[in-house]
Amino acid sequence: MKNNEILQSNLLHEKEKTKKLQNLNKNLYINNQYLEGLVKAYRTRKIVKTADVIQKVYHYSKSRLKNIFNPKKEPIKPEPNKTTPKKEPIKPEPNKITPKKEPIKPEKKHEYSKINCSISIYYTVNKESEIEDILKHYESISYESKKLVLLLSDQFPNHLIKNIYQSYANNEVSVYSLNYLLNQDGVLSNNTPYFVFSNIKLMPDFIERGLLCYSYIEKNVGITLKNYTSKKVKSIENVLFSNINFNSAFNKIFKDTSIELPIYTIESPGRAKKLVISYCFPPYVDSSGNVMAKRVRKQGEVVDVVQNDMSDIRDVDKRLNLITEGLVEDRFVIDSISIGSFGNWDLMYDFCRKGMEKIEENVRKKGEYEEIYSRAFLPASHFLAFECKLKYPRTKWVAEFSDPVLYDENGEMRYSKLNDQEFLNKVNRLLSEQGFPEDKEGNIFFLCEYLPYIFADEIVFTNENQKRYMTSKFPIQDIVDIVDKKSLIERHPTLKEEFYDLIESEYVPDDNYVNLAYFGRDYGIRNLNDVFQALSVLNNDYRNKCRIHIFTYNVDEFKKSIEDDSILENLEINPYVSFLEYLNLTTKFDCLIVNDAHKEGINPYLPSKFSDYIGSGNNIWAIYEEGSTLSKLDLKYKSIRGNINSIIQTLEQIIKDHTID
């Protein structure tokens, strides 16, 4: 009897809990289509009404992850009417030889959803003297597609209103009298999709961050930063709204109506004590930048970021900013040419010079950083970090190497002349003072490793093989012990599972087959030739049950590279997808393929995609070289690169394990 009472009590409790959740969902302002991803991402989410606090709380046993969004589509700013000036090419100094450029191929163009995200920013003006500060603040807002609206209070006499109108009104600036609008039946219409009633405390990056939220939040909800509001929202200044709320918001502010407007709160970053220098960084579509963003997310500290404007060689995907949302306080995007910058000292120097100007200006405002974290790829990141270390010697410098810099993937030494004798003399003087050999040749790639080895406080390698390879091949072996003492191994970071649900891909594998997937390029030292060869001789009973889905850079070129046309029916070859969609796709297949790059001797490479595969929770098939980092991982499915029998056996086993009789 007692057990029955307990059972009935539990059932009643579950019914009450379900009813509460059902009532709770009636008030949600988030698109139901994406609710599952949001619930996983937010853990706890608050939606605030004016003068009222309504908490929508989801409790999970796992730790909370704040500020991770589920964008339905990406709000991309329309091009402003004015044309963006082209970057002026940097002219090499006289008598200097520009080193041969190592080209960087732009990544595949992606078609992202574009919507009109222009915005009107309204300021209430009580005194004419306020206009100058308002104009300065308006210009500081880091969003191009914007319009300024000045609302002159009833304290302004008519003649002064006329003077202000004549002085300021133009295509971008509108001027209205509140007295006319409120007391003389004047009409004010907002003609942009979004608006905000602002004061000069509005954060410069808030509009861009807030508009991203409208990818997944209903349009009748306002958006604000956490530090703008207390527990009860009494003001809707500095709250971003869509146009459908304009009349309600205007009446709320200026006619003191009692209407309640739902407000959605996003987090404001804390104070950054660490500076990240990463030439590649979101929102530019670049795998190296994504890894650094994941590193920031994993470390969980608020940072400032110095990066380059890579729009000349990379696409932009604003959704990538979601990886570090809430963790970047100040972002400095350096206006320097990216194309050809890999081994060009003039372009690196330009990035470093402009980067130092931004850093010094910020340090004057905020004080010195506790830590500088730089990551190469590209080399310019470490050179700028080196300059920072010289300027601020008390600041800890952590330098990460994504891959070997001095030697390329074929084991050949890279060389590019550092044609700046003044800089080289400075470096050699510092090296000599500390008892280390000078660099007489001025090879950029040599110095990109040498300077962090000596002057950084900590060196980060992504795997033990990479460390052994780079140190064993470094020309100055006397410093290997020094590097060893200050180095640590940090694999490419893996995002939490919530990120894999942020964008739901429409790509659906056919459940009638065992579906494997490969993401990446097919090129010289890393390709799928072994898999294709195994597939071509696979028993038809297995082959007919198998489909391999490939997402690659150039679909047409990839198809041309396949020698056996008979396997094409077993392949689904697709173009690259955006990074967050790729994460979601990794959860949809029976098994994910990762393979080693071919390397004689020590293999220093561990594909960064492996860290993404781990986060999917899916099966992984590793095709490895003996002794590589991949070969040492404990995985269910493993094959030896170049051993076709091993690959056939593994492929058959995968098909067996995932075939339902």
C-alpha cells in the first residue's frame, strides 16, 4: 500500500510538473521550431516584461552555458549607400626586396540568408549642447546600416527647432519636434526594420549582437543587455525592437502608457584581463580562426581580441561569433591586406604596427593585460605578440602553434626574407643579451618559431608528435630543453554538445543505407584514395548497403579525381557548409571518417576536425599512419593508411554494425 501511495504521489507530481511546463511554454517568445536547441543551450533563460519579471527556467544537471544562440538565419547588413574605400596597397620601402608571396586560396563561397537589418536610432534632445555628444556616440556605434533620428523636446522654441533642422537634417539624419508629435497630431513612422530609443550609454557593439538574436527570437520581443536592466525593467531606452513594436514603444516612452513590452536579455561581457592575438578569427570563415574561438570558449575567460580584416580572402559568417558570445569585450579588427601575407614582411609589419597602436591605446584606458595569447597560423600573430611582450614585460605571453611553421607539409624548409634590418638588429641584440645565438639570415618562418621559443612564457603544442617534430628539426638544438620546460600539450578544443544543435541542417541521409561522412579537402598528402579503392573491390552485399557523404571544397574537381566511376553511386559529394551546420551534420551519420596526412618520419599533424567529431558523440573511423597521434587514440574503428585489406575489413565491420536485419 505504501508503495502504491508513493507511486500515485509521483504520478501526481509529474502531472503538475507537465502542466506547469505547458503553461510556461504559452508565454515563450522563442520560435518553437528551434526550442530544443535553445533549451539545451541556455539551461536557464529569463524573459523579462516591463515592470514585471517572468522567469522561464529549465533545470538540467549539466552546467549552464550562457549566450549561445540558435540562429535560424543570419542577419547580414545590407551594403550602405556609400561605397567602402578600397584598401591601399602597402608600398615597400625603397631598396627593399618584397619576398615572394605564398598564396592563400580563398575558401569556398557560401550562400547565407540575407535580410534587411537597417536600424533607426532615436535620441531625445533636451538641450542644443547635447547634440554634439549624441553625434559622437552615434558615430561610435559599430554598425553601418543605421539612421539617426533626433527628437527635440518641448523645451525648444520653434525658431531653434527650425535652425537645428536646417543644420542637421539630411538623408541619414531626421529631426522631429516632440511637441508637434505629441500635441499637434503629428505622425512619426519608423521606416526601417529595427529601431532603438537610445542614450549615449548604448554599447557600440550592442546593435550587431542584438540583431543576431532576431534570427531565433520572435519579432514582438525587445532585446537588451543585462547591465542595462535591473530585476524590473522600468525603461525601454537602449532596448532593440523590430518595427512592429514602434507605436507601442513610442507611446510607452512619451505618452506613459501602461502597455507591457516583452524584453529579452543577453549577457554583457565582463572585464578582459587577457588579450588574444589571432590573425584569423571569427566572423571570417577560417578553420584556424574557429579553433582559436573554440579555445576562448573552452577557457571561459573574457578576452579582448586583435585580429585582421580578412574580407579580401575569406567569407564572413556572423554566426561564428556565437562561439565566443559573451566572452569578447573589445575586438580590434586591423585594416591590413591579408592576401599574400603568409610570408610577406611588409604586410606583417603593417599588421603589427596597427595592432600595437590599438593595444597601447587600450592599455592606457584599462591598464596592462595579465596575459597575451597568440596563435599561429598566421605567423603575424606571434610577431605582434612578441612586440607586446617587449612593451609589457610583466605580461605573460602564451604562444600556440597550430602546425609547424618553419617546415611545410612536405618537410621542406620555408624561407622568406625579413627585409627589415632595423627589426632584425633589435632581435639579435635581445638574443645576444640573453646569451642565445643571433639570426644572421632573417628568415621570417625561422623567427616565427625562434622568438616564441625564447621570449614566450609558455608554448602550446596540439600534440606530442608536433612538439617532437618541431623541436627535433629546429636548427638551434641548444634551446630544445628550454622549450621543453615551458611547453604543454593542448589538443584542439571540443565545443559542448549544445553547439551541435544550434543550426538544424536540412541535409538528411537516407536511412536505408549505412551512412558515413567525410568533411574536408582531398589533396596530395591527405586524401580518400584508400577508401575509394576499398569501396571499388568491396563485396556487393556490403557495397550496396553503403553511402559515403563527402563535404568538400570543390565538388566538380573532387568528382574528376575519382578514378573508378563505378563507385560514384555510393558517394554523395556536396559543397562545404557553414561551421555550425557542419557541427550539426556530424550527428546525423553512422560513422565519421578522419584520416592522417602522409608524412615520412614523425607525423606532427592531428586534424582539427577530430576534435569536432568527438563532440558529436558519434562513431569515428580513423585511417592512420603508424606512430601518428591518430594511431594512439582509443577508437572503435581504425585502419592503417595504405593497407587496403585493413580498410576493407573496417568498412565491412562498420556496415555490419549498423545494418538492421
